[in-house]
Amino acid sequence: MSTMTKNKSKIDLKNEFCSNENCNDYSKRDTANIVKYGHDKNGKQRFKCKTCGGVFVETKNTIFYNRKLSQDQIILICKLLVEKNGIRAIERITGIHRDTISDVVKDIARHAREVTDFLIEIVGKVPVKRLN
């Protein structure tokens, strides 16, 4: 069972935001406009924006969105990339077709900027000890 599936009941609505670019509350967190709205056919939590009426799943705006691969498979691909394995090597190791792996890599690249910004924000909030 994936981490997202396990944590359905622990979803904090304050962290969810509307992903509709035309919504007045687009990308605003903690505005009380997002409510739980059941689950999709794969068991992923759905949300609804009370401002625009848009409905989206918990994986929207992530590399896990609209994928047939499990979260664990995508994480494994990421780990193998970090270990400097090539696409064909990852194909041999995982049994996942190289075109699918390439699609995941393209999504990772698209999300890299957001992840970098997030990590910079986190690091800015954590006091750093200097090594002498």
C-alpha cells in the first residue's frame, strides 16, 4: 500500500489548494475553500474548491498524478536515477518500459523547480550550525 493511500485520514486541508488557474483562490493555502469530496476509482482522495467548484485528486500537481505506476515504482525510479543509472539500466532493473521511465523523468524535470523552491524555503526556516 502506498504512503498516500495509507494517509487518507491524515490529510490536512490547510495544505491543499485549488489548482484551477482561473479560480480567485488559485494556489492559496489555508483559505477554508477546499473540502474533501469522496474518492476516485483508485481510492485517491478527491477535493472540491468551494470558490470555483473545481474537483481534483490528492496527487494533482505532483509527479504521481495520472500515472499507472505505483508511488513506490516512481520513487524507485527516482532512487535509481540518483544512483546514476541510465534509462535502459532502470528498465532492466525494474521491468518498466524505457518510454514510461522517460515520461517520469520529464515530469521530474518539470517539478524540479517547485521542489527546489520548496527546499530553499524549508532550509531558510531551519537554523544551520556551522562546522568549525
